[in-house]
Amino acid sequence: MYQAGLVLEGGGMRGVYTAGLLDFFLDKGIEFSSVYGVSAGACTMCSYLAKQRERGYRLYADYLDNKHYCSVESLLTSGDLFNVKMCYDLIPNYLNPFDYETFNKYEGKAYAVVANIKTGRPEYIRIEDGHEGMTAVRASSSLPLVSRNVKIGNNLYLDGGIVDAIPLRKSILDGNRKNVVIMTKENGYVRKPASPQMLALLKVKYFKYPKVYELMKNRHIDYNATLEFMKRQEKNGQAFILRPETDCGVGRIEKDSKKLEALYKLGYEDGEKNYERLKAYLDD
């Protein structure tokens, strides 16, 4: 196990790229002492730490036609675009069983990044038990406007991507001098401001929690500043960045199985292509 951090960006179903890379890591026995998963990255992190090859990909690809997986009907009837019962009970416990035992044996530290909607601050919830930690993974993946708030303890949470989309700073602060960052956005990507229409909806829906509106309003500023920070850390050796070279053409909510398969394969191929450089970086 490398004494290094692994940082996994979200991005909805573009996370299938991350699944491909992590399957390559599994094939090569590459493990990290700390893993930080954000949104879709938190979901894919679980299958990786449970050492279940291809499970991360199957979660994206196998249920596209099931209205109980991800649909407007689910949003209207349950309040969640990604159906909670389907995604966090039926799939991990019955349809594609999650290996809780192997996950719980992970000797490093795994974190799901969440946004506290009252304080507007990120929280990094350590997951030591797969059963108990699934609520934190769900919170990390709960997109504003299309998900219910998730209660943990006395607090309410939403998607970690709105508050710390790429938690490289946190990994460095935790003492990780080397970090591998897997991004789902292509090289050269710059986040644009949220649309006025979206901001108006956010202001209405979260009028009791104005920090959500503020986070989304400033999200592009914070995200682009993080990209600049990453460039500096890459130059000084504290970050090794893996990401698609060009726009993959896969949407946050993608229903084209061929596109998902192609992006998964690209992730695996990028792992192969960068393996020698990555190994040299981690071994140095």
C-alpha cells in the first residue's frame, strides 16, 4: 500500500471513467493509504476498496432502462432522481451485492466528502464500516434540486461536489505528500457560472439554507481556483493527475450504454498508458 492520497472527482455518470482507472489499479494491486471520494467518486471508491473488479462499471451500465434507477418518475415520486431504495438497498444488497466484509478490512482511511447545507462548509466523513457509511456516500452523491437533503446526526447534507469538488488540499493537509487525482473533466476544462434560471430555483428551494445558493453561485470560481492549485501541486510533485484528454461526450445523466462502455475502456487504457510514469512517481 502506497502512503499517498487518492482523490476522486465526481461528475455523475462520467464517473465511469474513474471506474475504468480503478479497475486498472486493482489489476496492478495499486492501493493508497487515504482515499477521498466526492459524489460519483465516493460511489466508485466503494467498489474499488471492496476489490470488486468491474462492479463500478456495472453500476453505471446495467440499469439504464430501469425506471427505478434514474428517472423523472423517481424524482417526482420519491424526491430523488437516483432512486434511494434502488441504489442504496436493492443493488448493493441483492442485485449486485457489495462485499462489505472486504471493504471493512481496508487498512487505510476512506472519506466521503459532503456539503453541510447549514454551514456551507465541507465535511470529510470517514467510512470505516460499509453498512453504516452508506448514508454518507448517499449524501456525497445527492445533487441539489434533484435529491432530498440527507440527514446524518443532527445535520443535513448534499453533494460534496458543490463545496470541495477535488479535495486535493484536504489530502495534503492530512499529510499526504504524494497524491493521485482522478478527474472526470477533460484537460483544459473551465467551469462556467450556473445559469440565472438555476440560481433562481436554488434560491427558492433552499430559502431556509441560503448557503446552498451561495455555494452554487460561486462554484465556478472555487472550482477553477482549485484547477490552478492543482497545476502548481503537479509541478512541485504533490499531485499526479489522470483525466480524459478531450471531451468524452458523456453527460452527467447518460443513457447511451455504448458511450459509457467507451469511457470506461478509455479510463482503463489511460491507466495502462500512464502506468510506468505513475509507478515511478509513487515509488520515488
